[in-house]
Amino acid sequence: MLLGPLVIYGLVAAAFQYVDPGGKKDINNPVVWIIIIGIFTPIAIGLMIFGWYAWKGDYDRIPHSSAELEEDPTRRK
């Protein structure tokens, strides 16, 4: 759960460090950083959500068939 915000912070910090209007390399182009941050931010948020549910214990018992869903008394409705 803590890795998601750190990754987002690291990407934004690197973008501020490397973006240079006078630079000639691709890493200096802000469009590349916008694309990278735009792609990895939802992935990091999804991993944070997955980590939250795993920490709460929602994945401790995973049913192997839909019949087990009907039998599970702890299932949320």
C-alpha cells in the first residue's frame, strides 16, 4: 500500500528533475513524462486498493467455484 504513493512521488520528482525545454534528449520532453505518469498513476492506485483489501483479509479465503459463494456465511451482501 505504501509503495504506490512512493512510485507516484518518484515519477513526479523525476519529471521535475529531467524536464528541460532546452534539452535535446527524449527524457527532457515533458510529453513523455505526462504519458508515463498518466499510465503508471492508475496502476499504482490499483495496487494500493489491492493492498488495502489484502490487508483487511478479503483474500484469505478465495472460493474455487461459484457454488462455494452460495455456501459462504461470511460473504458480504
